[in-house]
Amino acid sequence: MVAQIDLHSPEFLANPYPFYRHLRATSPIYWAGDQVGWLITRHADISAMIHDPRLASGPLTTALYQDLPPEAVEAAAPFRATMEHNMIWQDPPDHTRLRGLVSKAFTPP
């Protein structure tokens, strides 16, 4: 069991690496609660999730909200509307098209 830690504390921000090392060894998929949600700390796990079609943004977005009480869904509506238009939350082919448009801005000349 990993102790709860304040991910926004000055101590953590000054040196988060021991905590992340401990998570990778003991709790590689860790619920950090209201601070950030889930922390996935191992490359292999992240890669598997990225390539799992069950976690595509459409199904994932639906799953995130389906069990919430109606008032929580309503409170999250502005955030959800904003995030649904974010390139990161798009699935191919839209993500691929948008990535092509912005990739030049992030590539050294």
C-alpha cells in the first residue's frame, strides 16, 4: 500500500522521483484521487493502454460519465465540452489529421 501524498506540495514538486520509483515497484497503477485521478507509471502499461481500442476517447469518455450522478454530469458538462474538442482526445482519423497540422510547430527547423 502506498501512502497518500500531496502531489502539489513543495516537497513533492522539488523531488518527485523517489515517489514515482516506489509506485513503479509497488503500485504501478495508482489512484491519486481528486488530485489527478489515475497515475500509470510503467511504460509497458501505458503503451498497452494507448493501443487498447476499449480505451479510445469515444468509449472512454462515455465510460467516465456513465456512472456519475446527474448533478455531477451536469457540473462536468463545460469541462467535457471543452475536452471533446481537444486534439489529444480525438481518435484517428481526426487525431492524425490534426497532428499533421501542428507537428511542424513542434519540429526543429
